[in-house]
Amino acid sequence: MYLGDRVADAQPLTMSPALKTAMVAALVGIIVIGIYPQPFIVLAQKLIPATTATTTPAASKIPTGSQ
């Protein structure tokens, strides 16, 4: 917040139609994800595969040379 001695303009801020559309689309997306997040959680789980405990670590595949 900027505090100064000057008086603020009496004109309201104006927004272009493209900015209004972008803000409405963002608001709708936030509300939809907030109310019904399950499809987005499932999608994230499919896109980022989880590592499981059954996988072998890469270090165990390195030959030790003691044969």
C-alpha cells in the first residue's frame, strides 16, 4: 500500500474485456476445483507416478566386482 499526500483519482479502474474474461475463467476454475477436486487429484496421480517400495534402488544394480 502506498501512502502519500496526494488525493487518489476519483475515476474507477477500468479493465479490458480480455482481462475480465481471464478473471472470470480463473474464478470459475478455482470454484470448480474447490468444490469437486477429485478428478484433478486422480489426473495428478496418473501424470506423476508414485514410487513404490517394491522397486529396487538403482544402487543395488551396480556390480561390486567381488565375484
